[in-house]
Amino acid sequence: MEFRRVADILKNGQPQESVIIKGWVRTKRELKGFAFAEVNDGSSLAGLQIVLDSSLEQYESTLKKINTGSSIEVAGQLVASQGKGQKIELQVSKVTVYGEANPETYPLQKKRHSFEFLREINHLRAKTNTIGAVFRVRNACAKAIHEFFQNKGFLWIHSPIITTSDCEGAGEMFTVTNFDLDKLPKNEEGKVDYSQDFFGKPAFLTVSGQLQAEVMAMAFQNVYTFGPTFRAENSNTSRHLSEFWMIEPEMAFCDLEGDQNLAEEFLKYIFQYVLDHCPEDLEFFNKWIDKTILGNIDNIINHEFERVTYTKAIALLEKASKKFDFPVEWGIDLQSEHERYLAEELFQKPVIVTNYPKDIKAFYMRLDEGEKTVSAMDVLAPGIGEIIGGSQREERLDVLERRMQETNVETDNLWWYLDLRRYGTVPHAGFGLGFERLVQFITGMKNIRDVIPFPRTPDNAEF
Ligand code: 4AD
Ligand code: MG
């Protein structure tokens, strides 16, 4: 007898094959003389139907134990199914029950639960159809991302999680310390003396691996990071997490146009990959979560993204008949309502907005001619808003130093970053894709908390 995963059996299983499966019972139905149960092992949305005949030894005692949620190992023979909904089922010859699940107390009964409720039982929610499908798609996205970059010869860089610099200059960092917080050492000015802290200066969880990716791009040309990043921003929205994963490619000898081209090719590749590898899960999302998902995916793969400058986008927003809560004028940071109007209503596809005003963007972005804007780009997606943020980087030492002064970024701490401009500097560009926003985009899931296994948000780090 061969141990097999359910996904493999549903796809390749033939009548008369003897197999063993291991998994969790989703449902059970008792009829006269026999019983059905559906067993799911996480390998696919659909479970395998097993048939227990009353001639089985311990039929009664086993049936009592296998309720929704219990874990079992089943051996038997595959047979063509008479029922509808499945081609094949498993005629059981032996059952081992590993762990029971008391139907009186097991929280996941066979009915639809709200996502809010499922977040309260986060440790069990991966056992549900929707969340299970989300994590299979999430995994496929990760595979697609590595495949895309590896095929192109990009080196995967492991950027540090602990850092002493604030890449985005937004001051949204979590402090890392081993001080006894009740007995903070003070210096002569009465301020906390960080020279006595673990790293000898203030240290934080990283908000982005970009600066380190730039270091590596100056040696390997094309690199990418794929790791966790952290933001202590107090935004309780459906698209912000305090801990999220980011993918940050960085390319030497590349400008803003090359950066946009890579972003577009990249997103298309991931969508095609998920379409090819998770058709059953996508059908499920299209049916139960958002009926436009399959159409959107097709739209993304087969159409060019729109590209507009920030200045043009502002003009389009000013012309719009729609009333915005936040007034539109050149210089504002685009709000979610503006981003969504552009991507959802006006262009009805992803839009790349470029050349934002320098005052609303980070210090490292390359200053454009005229010095009012920088070579930034954001990719705005229908239903999500900003999914990618990137730029061509400032490679000129004097301009970079000036920009750091203007934006109050300490140059002392970033001496090594400036050194990259002293020794062998080249035009270079990159971007950051928010991994959870990508998964939201593909699955149609409304809340970002439901596309990461263990969401961390303000006031919430349970599980
Ligand atoms: O636009 P951001 O802040 O850009 C950077 O961090 C650059 N250093 C990237 C680069 O050029 N290498 O963040 C990039 C992306 C956003 O577009 C968004 O998708 C995601 O990261 N993101 C978040 N996702 C979830 N929760 C949050 N709090 C996020 N903040 C940003
Ligand atoms: Mg951004």
C-alpha cells in the first residue's frame, strides 16, 4: 500500500489501486449499512470521499470517533464513484483515528464562518476552504517569484532584519533593544544612552531591505530580496500590516523605464503562474469571494499596463466628475480613493504613476531635471491601490548629500551608502512589491489579515 496525497489521487488515481491517506475529516454522513466521510489533507481544495462499510470491524466505534476535525489514517482501495461531484472514492479497509475532535466544542462546524470569527481562531482557520486556498495560492506566488528572478539570473540576497538605518525615513520603526526598560541608562543630557545598548546605538526592525540590496546590486548587477519587513505605522486598514513580506529587486545600469518594464513583466509572470498551477483555488475565489477575479487575471496578463506621470494623473483627477473626500491638487500624496479611481474606474487596469513631487517621496529617489519631481514609480492595482513602490535611485554623490540634508536624513549613519556613490557608482533602479497585497490582488480577499498566516496589526500579535 502506498501513501498518497489527496491532490494526487484526485488527479491521477485509478480504480483498484491500494492507497493510504492521512488527513482530517471535514464531513461525515451515515446511511443505512455504510457511511461517507470527506477527508482533506491540505493538498487541494477538494477532499477525498471515503466509504466505510458496516461489515468493517469496529465500524460503530470508529464512526463515533470520526467527527468533523478529527485526524485519521485510512487504508483501502480506490473505486469509481457512483455519486456526483467526484470521479473516485476510497473503499476503506482500515482506519486509524489519531485524534478526535469533540463536536460539542470544535469551533469549525460545517457552515460558513465570518472572516472576523476565523481570525479569533487563527490556529484553526487554515483548515477551512477559503483560508486553505489562500495559503496554497500564497505558496504558488512565492514559487513564481523565485522562478522569475532565478530564470533571469538575479541573485537572492538575504537582507538583514535588524538594522540601524531608516530606509524610508518615515520614522515608523520598531526598536530592538535588550535594555531593562524600567532602568534605562541615561547620558549627561538626561537622554537614553544607547552606547550601552546591545548594538552600541539605536537599532530597529527593518522597514525595507532596499539599501542593502543596492549594496549587492553594485557587485552582482541584478539582485532581489524576499523577506519580512516591519512598520510601526498606526494604520488599521484592510491593506496595512505591522509585519509583512516584501520582494525588492534592484538593478544596476537600469533607469525608471527599465524599472517599470520589469515590474509589469514580473506581475504578469506571477499571475500566469498561479493561473496555471492553482486553477481549482482560483475558481473557488471567483465563485465565492469575488466574481471578477478570473476576468481580472486575464485582463492583467493580456493587456499593457497604463503609464502616466503624476502630473498627468493629477490633471485627470481634477477633470474627474467624481467628488473626492481629499481635495486634489498638484503636490498632494495620492490617497487610496484617488489611486482606486485611476485603476478601477478610469483605466480599469493596473496603472504605473511616475515622477512624483520630491517632497512626498524618500531621499534616495533620483531628482528629475527641473528639481520638482523624482524618478519614482508606483503601480496601482484595481481593488487594492498601491501594490508596488519603486524608483530610479540617486547615483550622484553631491545631489544625494543635498537631498539627505533637505529631508533631515543623517549622513553619518549612512556613510557606507554614500560610499557606493564614491566608488563605481552607476544609474540603478528597483522597487518593492508588498507580498500580501499581491495575494489579495490575486485572490480577491478583502482584508490583508486573511492572506498572511499570522497577522500582526496594532493591538494584535496573538498566536
Ligand atoms: O512603497 P514602499 O514603502 O517602498 C519601499 O519600501 C521601497 N524601499 C521599495 C523599493 O524601492 N525597494 O513599500 C513597498 C510596498 C508597497 O507598495 C506596498 O505594496 C507594501 O510594500 N507595503 C505594505 N504592505 C502591507 N502593510 C504595510 N504596512 C505596507 N507598507 C508598504
Ligand atoms: Mg509607497
